[in-house]
Amino acid sequence: MEYRGKQYLIFEGDEPNSWRWAVTLDDLTTKTGETKSRGEAITQVVLLIDGALSGATKHPGRTNDA
């Protein structure tokens, strides 16, 4: 699946009420996680992609000052 140009997967986990997700943010960064519902997995993916695209990802020692 795709959201805002980023590829992601959502699939059932091994345990009951377990959903896993994976999202590729760039060529070097893939994030994964596990939640208790499919809806929560989608929310996690959307928030992660939105944060990455907005520049909300924090980098230690880096500021946005000009």
C-alpha cells in the first residue's frame, strides 16, 4: 500500500489481536511495529509518514535555526 508516496505493509501478527506494520521512509530507513488492531496499525503508519515528511523527526544536535 502507499500513503503520501511512501510504501507500507499491514498484516496480521502471529498472536490473536496482533497486527504488524512496516513502512519504508527512504532508501536507508524502514520502521516496523506491532499493535492490537488494524486501525491502530494504520494510525501508526500515517503518523510516522506525516512526521517524517514534515521534518518533525528530531536529530540530536541539529536545530532549524538559520
